[in-house]
Amino acid sequence: MADDELVLATSAVDAGIACWDLSSGSERLRHRPCACAPAGLLAVGCGRFLAASQLPDHPSSTSAPIFFFSWDKPQVEVRSFPAEPIGPLLSNSDGTFIFGGGSSGSIYLWEVSSGKLLSKWNAHYRSVTCLTLSDDESMLISGSVDGSIRVWSLLMMFDEIGKEAVRNLYVYSFSEHNLRVTDVVSGHGLCNSIIVSSSEDRTCKIWSLSKGRLLRTVYFPAIINAIAMDPGEHAFYAGGRDGKIYIVALNGEHNPDSSHGLFIIGSLTDHSKAVTCLALSIDGITLVSGSEDGTVRVWDAKKKLVVRVLKHMKGANEEHTGLYRMI
């Protein structure tokens, strides 16, 4: 497959998975059917296949499938039925494992080659909302409806004897958020020991993974749904329910004259409804955002300009967007 970056988008409405070429904006393929859970769209490995956790047919349903697609075929190839509805999905970089966050608060770990469930543990008191890996992939970080963020050693998850010997499976448990955690991202490079979380309490919090403590709280005028970390390690982007994307300094600088608040150094404004997801290109300049207005916007974040608008479907819907580099 060519060396490309692709934009993938799906939503809670069954409009399928749309796939666009980032550089040209041309749509390549649309996979159907798919009514995806938030953070439930996943590209496994370097172009191996797609996975999408489905929303239950009814709020009281106790099960919902995970659909698996090939990149070049529009139909579902495999349907998996886990023990409970799965929300966020995550895989490691080489695609050997898939993690899933359950509606009960449990986290699942599957082996891709065999489809075998390798581990399941009770991670939170309420539904898991987001999952990410540390930069070196040694730790899994999870957020929940219960407001907590927990950090897990992956070595421990494979050590059945070790798990029985410890009081708590997690390395750290952070409970400073007052409401549902909406997103969590990990730093990289010089910032590989930090994570940033967002919550319905209208804050983003920056945490130290090496010290296990809160470093800073940033307050926003709106609830933040999604975060993207600047690979240059200077800032992060925070997508709000007011349709704005806030730019936040990571290095501790603040702007006392900002109309948005301390540490918020700017914003991008073009969506008419809530921003639900963000992703940054490898160039660190191209930012992709999805919104409840039914569109995906491609930004030049440096110039603060929209360079392309991609329409997933007509009318409002909750977009879940990813940006993937295909080799």
C-alpha cells in the first residue's frame, strides 16, 4: 500500500466508515454498516484491518458486536460478540493486541492472531470511556464515567501470579476529575512521561507518569470532548462542546490577556456544533476535527485556517474521527 495518511470517520448514526485521502480529500471507500461507539474506531497495525465497536440496539441491551473490516472491502468480514458492550478500542503499534473498555468498567485484552481473550480485569466502577498507551507501550491508561483515571502495567496484566499478590492492579489511580473523563492522551519524545486528560467538569489535567501526580489544571469555558497532542511538545489541542478547538501551552506559559483563560493561547473556530474528536498529522501542523455538525474539517493549525471540509453525512451526528498513516 502506498505511503499515505488517511482520514477515517464514523458516527453513532449508521452512515458507515468513510475513508478519505488526507492530501487530496478524495473518498476512497465507505464501509457499511457501522454505528460506532465513541472512541470505538480502530485501525489495527499498519494497514492490517479495521475494527469498530458497535452501539447497542437499545440502552438496556447487554451485548453489542465488534465489526472487523478489510481495508479494501466495504462489507463486514468478521463479527465478534464480547460479553458486554465495548466502547473504546485500542491496539499496540504492531497490532498484536487489542484492548477494549467495557460498559461495566472492565477492560479486555485480546490476542489478534488467535482472537483469544488473554485477560479481563475490573478497572473502574462505571463504564470505560477512553484508553491510550504510554509512548513506550509499557503502560495502559484508562478513563471512566466515574471520573477516575488509572494507569496499568501491561507486564502485570500477563502475570497471573503477580496479580494475585498485589492489593491493587493499577500503578496509579487519579481521582481529581469531578465528572466523566472524556479523553486521555499520552505525551511522546521529551514529554513521554506525561498524560493529558479532559472531563465534563470543564477541565484538562496534566499528569506526571513518572511521579504519579497532578502537574496542572487548565479551566475551559466549555466541556472538552477530545484532545490531540502537538508532536513538537509545545501545546495540545482541546475540542469543546461549544464548537471551538482551544490551543493550550504545555510548557507552563500563560497568557494573562487571553479571553479564554490561563494557559489557553488561542483557538480555532469553524464548527457549528460540538467538536467530538481530534487527530494530528505526522507533520504536526495538519489537524483533523470531527463534529456533531456532520463534518470533518482539515486545518492548517499553524495558520489557524480550514483547508478542507469533508462531509460524512447530511445533518447533525456525532463524529468519531481518526487519522492513520498507511504503509
